[in-house]
Amino acid sequence: MALIDYIDPVARRIHLGVDSMNVSWHPVEIYREIRVLRGSNESLRPYNNFMKGGGNIDKGGGKATERYFTLLEGTRIVPYDANHTIDITGTLITDDGLEGVFCIDKTPLSFGVTVDIQYSPKQVEVINLNFDDLVYSSFQGAVWVDPTSAYSDAGTSNLPNGNTERPVNNIQLATEIAIDRGFSTIRINGNLTLSTGDNVDGFILIGSNPTKTTLTIEDAASTIGTEIKLCTISGILDGNTVLRECVIATINYFNGIVVDCILSQGTITLGGSATALFLRCVSGFTGSSTPIIDMGGSGQSLGMRDYNGGITLTNKTGVDDVSIDMASGHILLSSSITAGTLVLRGLGKLSDLSIGAVVNSDDLINKALLTEITNLVTDLREENPTTQEITKKVWEADLIDFDEEESAGYMLFNTAEVVEQNLVTPEQLATAVWSKDMTAAFALNTSGEILKKIKLIQEILLS
């Protein structure tokens, strides 16, 4: 018997069927059916969750709060369109402060149809006996799943499955047990594949560690709002995902938050017309290879904070912003980056092949180049030269041992050429160098622009 006839995801209305007439039902039954429908109906997955469960919170002394279920973001339940009675036996609320009969929307019903709603949740405090305490503690706050386990059912009240000693062997059963017991966390032993019918929306999935747990997510699985920890991850996500302390291989349709993760071999493709935020992540590559973030064309924005290592961005055709703050590393922008604004900051090297995008790297510091320039300026300062002596060295390119291509001396030599072409006198150059005031005479992308970064070295010239 199915209580739900269908879900209207746009109006966020859960329409009940004929089997819901003149029966008692608990909100957990509606919740379970919603999860099944989301797992089997691809058209429902782009929408945020319609309902969530809560309660069973430990109050100490073997006591726990009652269970309750919340309708989210304006979701309401529509009764079957015929005269009948409904008896709701569990706590049903909305996230905007309504409860019970006010969670039911009768407005779509035909004129003259009467539905009598009885709302009678058990107003009790759950008190567990000592044996129940032992059973509860055996789960350690989560349901455990191991695909190699022999346990394929929920067990009994005296000998439950899904705990640390008796993990179940499939994720669908694990989520059912979690819902029944009020858990939001599933612990994974070994490797796991999520496939057709597997719905882990809103759950927290925790592996043993990325070397022991590989989580593969197939297209038909549902992972909206899922948080994943301590796994090696590959596959297709459904959005609003949080990844923590994971090794990330090739994943598609990602948006959400990535924290303290290693970006490994493969491509991370963004999707869902939302923001992807990477915090304190690192490249898993050695040498010159880098992870790749495919921007998914248009609609997706990207923020990376405190990133270490190389990173390559590709396939950006929209105006959505990108912001990268480097701790250390190398940013590569491919020729398929053709639109939008990219703001790059921190310590790092930039290889820019983008075409048409606005790349602001004014605050991206090439530490190796700055070190070279710093050393050169320090050498000059140790000689205690006058402004005229500095002018003479620059103007006449008298920079012994610093004349190799791409060296600081080479940069300064070309700066002198730019100065000469712009009719800046030696005295003006001396003043500019000594006061760190590089004017518009040093145009963008010239060695003069490089020299402007001397201003970022505190008190090199005047200390």
C-alpha cells in the first residue's frame, strides 16, 4: 500500500492516493515513500528535499526526545480528493512554524469534498531500558554498511543488524535502519558503489580513510545534500554536496563545499548553476601535472581558498566569477576559458592561455621572481649607492651577473629600455625606484610592471 500518489516538485505538494483514505499513518511512512520516489524518479532530484526527520536525541539517563518530521521550504501534503478521514499519529511540523492540520493543504480539493483530519501524536518522552541502551550504544551513533557482510536484513529488536558488530551489506537497508533509529550518519567499511535506487540525500557518509574506502557514485544514485568524509570519491553527484578529508578523482556535476581534500588524477566538472567552494585543498600530483577543474561552461562560480599545488581551469564560457587565493603553486588557464572575471591572489605562478576572459592577477605574487629582485636590490643597497649610482646602473644596464634572460637584471635592463622609449629621465627613474613609486610609464605586461611588485616587499629599499 502506497500513501503517496505523486509529488508536484514545482508547487512542492505531496499528493496522497486512494490508499491514504480512512487510515492512520505516521509521518515516517510519508518520509520513506518520498525517499523511494526521489531514488527512482530522475525528475525529482534537481529539487531540494521536501521533508526531513529528527528527534531521538539523547537526553541522558536512557532518555531520548520523540521523533518528528519537518516539511521543508513550503512543502505541504494534499489529501486524496474524496470524502474521508485521516489520522496522523506522529509529530508533523513545517520549517516555517506550523504543526499538525496546518501542514495539510486542502485548497486543491474539489468543491464539496470534506476531509476530516485527526492529529494525535504521542506526547511522550522516550525512556529506554538498560537493554535498549546497550542496543543503541552498539551503533555508536551511526548505521554501519559493509558490502562483504552476510547481513541483509534489519535483524531483530534483541539482535539488530547495522551496528558495529553486524554491518548490513547494502546502502538501501542502511538508510532504512538509520531513518527508523533516527541516525543521520552511515559508516562505510571497505569499498562501496551507489547505484540505481540508492538514495543518501542529506546523510553523512564516513569511510575508514581514503586508502581503505573508495566510494563510486553512479548516475542513478541520489546524493543531494550529502556530506562525505574520509573516502576516495569518483562518479556523479547531485549538488549541494560537502566533501571533507577525501581524495577526489573524477567527479561530475559538483557544487557545494570541499574542505581539506586532495585533488587527485581526473577532472572535477562543476554543475548545477551554483557555487563550488574549495577550502585548504592540495594537489595530489607530483611534477608538472595538475588536477583539472572543468567549469561546466556557464552558470557555475568557483572559489578556492588557501590552495597548495597546481590547478588547471578549463571550459568557462559564462560570466560567473572565479576567485583563487593561493598558498603556493601554479595556476593554468586553458584557451577554453573565454569569459568572466578571474581574480587570482597569493603566492603562485600563472600560465594564462585564456581568450576573452578578464584575468586580474595584480595580487598574485611570483615568489621566485620577487626573491630574485629582492636579492638584486639588496645587493645594490649593501653597496650603499646614491640615487645617481642606482640610476647609472639601471640606465646603462651595468648589472653584472644579472644579465641572463628572465633574471632580475634582465628585467631591469628592459625596464631601462621602456623608460627610454617613454622619455623618462634617469633622475625620474632614480626617484621612482628609490620611493617605490612606479608610474604609468611602466605599462602592463612589461618588465616595468614586474618591477612594480617591488612595492610589495616591505622596506627593502628604505629600511
